[in-house]
Amino acid sequence: METNETAAATEDIELEEVDLAPTEEILKNIPDDSRGHLIPTLQKIQNVYRFLPAPAMELLMERLNVSRAELYGVISFYPQLLITEPGKYIIKLCYGTACFVKGASIIGDKINDCYHIRPGDTDSTKLFTLQTASCLGNCGAAPMAIIGDDTHGTIDPEKTLEILGGYKLDDAPETEEATAS
Ligand code: FES
């Protein structure tokens, strides 16, 4: 998505009341006009909200003296940085070479058949957000996926759907994870 489109999409998002106190606390400890802190700061803010709410981004732009184009250019470069609230569980499906040759894209297609999500999408019930990864560090167990905090290896399309079927919206809330690690 183009930078301007990304920014426009963000402005269009109807956000509920966002508590900006955690953002202010994070920004308080960063020197003014300090662009070198941009990515770590975005990661910290996302760790609080699970995504990057537009009002928090307004504060950040003002404090770090970063333009909207620059900010959303950076955000769009890192797929782990999210401008909309993700589903309850993030599926990180590995598309690295070892996983790809063992059918990761077929698994991705199967997930799309069932949940109608492509990489970057969240399903309509907000249960899952699908992301891809370049390598999850355990190629011997390819194909690999991480779902929420759980790691799954040697998966196949059917097994993946079976695993996904075990995740429910009314499960106990999972702990926050750093999606921009
Ligand atoms: S390529 Fe998938 S775990 Fe390494």
C-alpha cells in the first residue's frame, strides 16, 4: 500500500477512546526530536495496544518531529507493525525456503479457503490475523507456524485447520506479545 493511502486508511479508522497515558509515558523518556528512537518507540507502543492507534501516532509525530509520510513509510516497511487492531491470535506462517518447499503456500491457501484471510488480513470475527515470516528458526520442523504464543512444526493443510479450530474467541485472554520483534 502506498504511504499516503496507509495514512488515509489510518485516519478513517474509527477508534474507540484510546488511553494515551501509556504513550505519553513512553514518549516522556525519549529525547525530543530523536528520530533514531522511532522504531523502538513504535515497538513499545505496539506492545501496549497490540497495534499503533492513530491518536498515539499523532503524539509520536509531534514529539519526535517526524512527518506523517516518514512515519507511515517506516510502518509500511515493517509488516509486523500494525495500524489496525489484529485478531486475538496472530498466525505467523513461515514462508522461508525450507517451509516453502514443504508446502507453506498450500497451507496459506487452505487458511484462506477457510478463514478468508491472506497475509496481512484479519478474519471477520477478529479471531485470527495472518502474517508470514521469512524463517522461524527451526527449519528441521518445516513447515512451521506460530499461532499466538504456540509454536507448531511439521504442519500440513489439514493439521493446520485442526489446530486453528482449537482457538476460540472466548478463550482466556492471551498475554500481550511483541509483534514487532
Ligand atoms: S524456513 Fe521456516 S523455519 Fe526456517
